[in-house]
Amino acid sequence: MDSERGWPVGDLALPAVLTSEQVVGQALDRIEAGYVFPEKVVDIDGAIRRRLAAGEYADLDGPALCEAVTAHLQEACPDKHLRLLWSDEPQSLEPADEDGGQAAFLALLRAENQGIRRVEHLDGNIGLIDVRRIASAEEGAAAIGAAMQLVVGSSALILDLRACHGGAPEGAAMWCSYFFHDDQVHLNDIYERSTGITRQYWTIAHLPAPRYTGRPVYVLTSAITFSGGEDVAYTLQAHGRAELIGETTRGGAHPTARHAVTEHILVTVPTARTINSVTGTNWEGVGVVPDVPVPADQALDTALEAARTHLGA
């Protein structure tokens, strides 16, 4: 879920330098136009504009402005994807670069091995896959398949999402698909405000590697786990396919678009919401609660103990 993915859009004619008031105003315009819960926009807009009128942002710029506005946005509406972000790298404001955010996300994934940090074979014939980002299904399929191929002979699998910062909904569905027998499992839906369309996500019929079924799966989580990583954890837990071990996750369930307000400031606007097919809801604002709560740095040892006990090792 985006998660941490987005599309900077530069279709606004902006002056070369914006005041703090103008930056915040442009961000609020983006939120009003695209936020998935339009009924909440009045409260968000009113809360931030009252602070503007009181001069709370007058002496802030750059990262300090982003930090303050983000805190106030989430105070007015507890949505972890509703943020003002500072980027050290300049962002293009040209309309031709409308999909530049997606290109940057894909480039990041290529540089990070499609989000797969490591794959290990541990004592007791236990597989371990450490995933830091959820790749897109199209570009990430080969890497995800390669990781799953390396653990295909294991007796139990640990999926480490403790440092997973998000990614693509389609990629989350692909990861989950490996743990079910076929393409007949309805995972979740995503409703998009802009189109009014609800898209269904089902397990994928054809995968690059064998499915991992009939064996226990343990998912490790932390307070850092976010967005697309939470999607995988929540979905597998809701369908009874994995045991979650670790900490309650950060709590961001809404696919999000990014819009450049200046060359260095972006506003992230949740434009859609996830609806799990089992629970009828999602993890927004509350996080994914583990089955076995332990500090994140103890989660791997706890999972290994659980796996070896299950296997009689």
C-alpha cells in the first residue's frame, strides 16, 4: 500500500519561492481534492488554517515546517499517510513529470534488490526472508520468486517485516499468494475516491516459484513496519495463514499519492482505502496487532523457538 509510493504532480503554476502560508495552502488544496475521506476535509482544513491565522508557521521553513504541519494534520485526522514531507533532492514541478514519483519508486526498488535484503537457511531447516520494501508485482516478480525458490524445501518459514517501510498493493498480493493453494482466495479490496471504483485483490494464479503451503509461516513485525508491509502481515493473519510475532505496527492502511508543492516539499494524500475480505476493515491508525507480542529485537528468537517446537526439533 504505498504505500510509500506516489506520483508527484506539478500541474500548479507556482512562484519560485513560496511563503509558509502558501505552502500550507497548496497542501490543503491537494488534500481537499484527493483525500479518500472527503467528509473529514472540513475539520482538517479548519484546524490547519486556524494555526495559519495564529501565525504558528510564519517562522518555520523546510523540515521544521513539514514536521509541524504533519503533526497537526495527524492531530486533526489520525491518518499516518497524511503528511508534509521534506526532500533533500529537488522534485520537478513540470507537468510532464506527472508520473515521476512512480519512476522514482521503481528506481529505488531496483537499487534495493526489489526490497529483499536477505534470504537464509537456518538450523532446523527453517527459511528466513528479510523484506524491507514491497516491490511492484510486475517488476518484483522475478526477485520475489527467486527468494521463494530458495526456501521452497524448508520445513517452516520466517518472513521478517520488522524493517519494511511499505510498497505496492499488487506486490503485497503477490507475496501473500505464495502461501495459499490457488487463485481462489479473496485477499482484500481497495476503494479509490477519484474513480469510485473498488478493486478486488485475489491470490495470483501463476507464480514464478512454487507455492509455500502446508507448512508454518511466522511473520515478524515492529513499530516500524508500515503500509505495504502491514498489508502482508494483516492479510496473512486475517486468513489464518501466519502467526505474527513482535510489536504492533505503525498503522498506515491507505494507498497514497505524493504531490510536489515546492521543489523540496511534498504533500502525501491518501486517495484510497483497503478493506480486508475477512475483517471488513483494516489496520489504519491502530496497527497490526501480533499474535505473540514481544519486543522487536526478540521476535526472531521467539519465532525460531516456536518453529522448532512445532517441528519437534
